[in-house]
Amino acid sequence: MSEHINRRTYVKGMGATGAAGLLAGCIGDEEVVGGPGEDEDDPADVDAPGTDPDERDVLLGVLQPETGDLGELGTPIADAAELPAIQLTNEGSPVTVDVQREDSQTESEAGISRAEDLVAAGYPSFTGAAASDVTIPVAESVAIPEQVVMCSPASTSPLITDLDGDYVFRTAPSDALQGVVMAEVAYEERGWETAASFHLNDDYGQALSEVFVESFEELGGEITAEVPFEPEQPSYTSGLEDALSDDPDLLMVVAFPVSGIQLFRDFYGEFDEELPVMVTDGLIEDGLPEDVDNSMDNVMGTAPAADGPEADAFADLYEEEYGSSPGVFNAHGYDASAVQILSNLRGGENDGATISEQMRAVTSGGGEPVGPSNFLEGVELAADGEAIEYEGASSIVSFDENGDMESVSYDVFEFEDFELEAVDRIEDFEP
């Protein structure tokens, strides 16, 4: 791993649309061959017949974990994913978006079943899933063979890069980036020379831990232990004992909220509460200290930033609709749905292959800039078959050949006195 942080902006005390808009988040090189986009070198060259809104509705699925280990984070992401459709209704658009929400329960089998329900009901694309170990089997079992587009706002495993980039997209960044960021912050910024990894035993946890370990060691650090654990266990004391047996300078934790609550309760009950702990996006949750009943002053972490040109506009829309600030991956959820709606309208039909052809055309094809602030205008242009370029809340939103983001930003967070604050931003980090 040779990537390095290339630009930084100090954001201590950032405002609500910066820091509060980021609280509460989760969690290839193979050439894509075949599929609807194989002959389209220039996104602007894709045919755009457009849509008469009086003749049909736009169908959009939302597949997020509203229960299970990611349940606390999944519902706000699903809310954000539904927001573009609600916005169009509120603003009097002639376009009707029929949204069907399904609960993956943070389990692969449930995710596959709910995705099959969406396909059976005729939904040609959906925003989902969230957990990587749900997204991957859903992609392999449903989206790719059924030629239905899925766009995940929160799945970060590097393994997703090697799936079919014509039908599997994500607005969330790959952990091939986040693991490097974490290692550099830990070793170069904070000066921790030894670290132990305590991570979920799934695609998300294993892949992120591997990238962090490799990057940390290449920088000169020493990994003292790599300990996987299963989600939602009654106790994590034994696993923590194994991870901390060689007294590392840092404990790196990859977990989701339900497991994380019990994990930290065990940590503060049995171990040195001054030991630095670094968490990933799955535990950047502003209510975590209260759930754990500890101020968690020794904990910091990283998460993808909502750093797009339309971040403020999205935050205003979200707060107006739901009465609270958006969290990590909420902006990504809005962007994923917005791009699918625009692609559906511009392509002219509720068809997965057609939407796939338009996903890059509406984000990188040039034309009128559109985003959350002028989404109504954007859908009208898309319905007319006009050239548009979506500029997002989470990022610019530009998909590479694998369906991954081409560049992203990260925030560094610290817990202190039962509060969570973004203290640093790493901008325009590229693979």
C-alpha cells in the first residue's frame, strides 16, 4: 500500500452541516467485461429517450438494515434514500417515484430474500445494501443475474470492487482507502507504534482489518494481535483479553452499534480505559457513549465525510423532513437514490440494463449541474433526455469502471465528555 494522505483541512469546531451531518455512520483491479456499458467509452454518448411523467411512475427500491446489528444506523440511511422521492412530492413535481422499502435485518439471507421481493415486484434498481456481507451475496445472487442495478450507500469492503461494475455501484468509498487513512492517522499523526485489531468476522471487518494491518506494518508499525469476533454476543471479554495480551499502544475496533455497545461495556469494566481505541465508520455514532454509559474519552475514529458540493443543501432538506441532523452515509443514501431516479427518467423505462447505461451518463457526462438544491429541475431535464451532471452531497459522485467512487474525503472524530466531534478532515483521498 503506497497511498498517502494528500491534502488536509483542520475543522475543529466545524458547524452543524459539517460535523453533525457526519455523525452516526456504519459500514479492484479486475476489468469489467460485458454488460450494457461495454461499448460506451464516453458517458455523454448514451442514448437518452427521456420519460413522459404522465405515462409511468419511476420505481425505486430501498434495501437497508432497519433491524439487527446495524438497525440503529440503517433507518436514517433508508430515510435519506427515500428523501429524493419525498422532495419531489413536496415541491410539486409531475414525476412520481414509487419507493418500496425492505429491511435486510443485517443478515445475508434476509437481504437476498428482500431483494428478490423487489425484483418480483418489478423494481429495476434499489439503494442498498448497507453491510458488505449482505451487499456481496445480494449482488451475486440477485442483482447481477437478474440485471437489476444496486447502489450501496454504506458497503465499504474492497471485495465489492471486483463485482460487476455494470450493476453494482456504491456511493460509499472502499475500505481499501479507509484502512490506509486509519493507519496513517494512527502511526504518523498520533505516534502509536504497536496496534491490535479486534474486528467483526465478516467481509467488512476482515477486509478493513487486513488493509489497516498491511498499511500500519508498511509504515513501520507492529501488529500485536488480530482477533475476529462474532456479532451480537453476550460478552466480548475473552476476545478483548486475547487482543490486548501483548499491551499494544492502540486497539483498532471494527464493529457495528449493537455489538459495539456490549464490547465497550466489557472493555470499560475489565480493561484500561485510558488505552487509545480507534473505531471505524460503523461506530461513529453520537449516542454510543450514553448507550455504553461511559464518556469514551479514549476513543477516536474515522468515517467517510459528506464533503460534496451539495452537502449543505442536503443537510437542510434532511433536517426539515426528519427533524434531526443527517449522519454518516445519510448523504450517500440520498445520492444513491437521486442518481438512480435521474438514470431511470433519462433512460426512459423501468429496466435495470437501461438504468445501468445511464448511471455514469448522469454523473460524468457533462451538461447542466444538478443536485439536492435543484433536484426538481434535474428530474425535468432528465425526463426530457437532456445532458445533466449530478453533483452530490456525499462527494462529486463519479463512478469508475468498477462502480466505485473515484475520490472521497474522510473525517477524523473524537469522543469527549459524551460528545462526538469531527476534529480533522482528509480531503480528496484517491486510490
